[in-house]
Amino acid sequence: MFELSNVRRGFDGTALFDAFDLGIESARTTVLIGPSGCGKSTLLRLLLGLLRPDAGTVSFFGAVLTAETILSARRRMGYVIQGGGLFPHLTAWENITVMARHLGQEPGAIAARVDELVALTQFPADALKRYPLQISGGQRQRVAVMRALMLDPDVLLLDEPFGALDPMVRHRLQTELREIFRTLGKTVVTVTHDLAEAGTFADRIVLLRDGRIVEAGTLADLCERPAEPFVAEFVAAQRSLVEGLGAMS
């Protein structure tokens, strides 16, 4: 679905990515992980076209993302930013439907799609009339996911979607969203620094360090077959989280 070829992207004259290549497969969940500053959020923004490469190409379904194509391509992408990014002056229903209403979709079609998403995410229908500050953190995150899914995008991109949630809510929502992603069969790309979270979601984990791919594979690959010492160090630093998944047994 995505192909980054020979991408270079720098900031303030310093290259973060240089001659960077990566392919993102359709109908699979890819998790970008690594320490702070490794480039994972920058990479997600390159996929979205929010950042442009200094050199090289980012392609979506075989077409290079350009200034002329990015808007149409982005309508085929759902995006969940850190903290959800809900508009505080809009109700949950208004947040979910904001783009559909902007694009002039029929009210009946909008209502039917919201009903589908409410059932999918198990969101309480009576909370649709409430504002973000009137619902819980987990509910706000569900609203953000429903908004991203409203236009039935080809791909869902999530940037640290659970970072602001308390551990119990975070774990419950991770489990629920994993089942939602599997039910929908959509392509998902998510960013996290948490290896246990990556193991919950990922068909493929891409571990980054200083703008390069250190290893790409399953959680078992990283834990049992580290490509270099840094991978083993990264896993060891989060060993208790990984063991909580049972992945180290």
C-alpha cells in the first residue's frame, strides 16, 4: 500500500532519514517502534503527506504522493493523533461526522454509518450528544477512532493513540481495537514506544533507531532473533512488559 524509496528527510540541516526504504503491506498491521527521536512519528507524517521528503518518493497504491495528489489520497486515510485531537466545542457525534458533513454526504448515510461505528466500537449511543470533556478518556479515544473510520478509509494511521490513558483503560482499549482491526481487515500503521503494545497489535514490527530500520519482523523475531545488540537491549529494557504478554515464555 505504501512504498518509501530512497527517502531523505532532514531538519535544520541534519538528515534524520537518508536513503530510507520501507514497504507497508495491505490488510496488515504494521507498528513503528523505537526510542524517542528515532523518527517514527516523522515517518508516519511522511506517509500522510503532512511532511514531504527532501529527496526520494513516498507512494500510495503505486502513485507518488505529490502536492497535486495528496488531498485525494488523504481522503482514503484515517488518522488518529496523540490524545485523539477532538474538537472541544463539538459533540461526539459532530466530531465523528465532521468530514462527512463537510463533503456533503446524505444525512441518512451519515446516520447509518455512525450506527455501524457505534456498534463496532461499543460506544454508548447516549454519549454521542456529549462534548469531549463530558466523556471518559477511553470514550474520547473511541470517538477519535470512529472519526478516522467514518469515511471507510483504506488505511488507518495512529500516532501514540493510547499514551494519555491510564493503564487499565489502555489495556482494555488495546484489546478491543485489536479485534476491531482484525474484523475490518484494514491496513493499520501505528506508532508506539511500548513493545508490549506493539506485540498486541502487530503483524509486523519495524524497530527504528536514528532514522534507520534496525530490524523488521514479528515480536518473536525481535525477542528470540535480535539482528544486532541494540535490539536485545531494547527488548531487555521492556522485558517485564513483554513477559506480561507471555511473549518471552
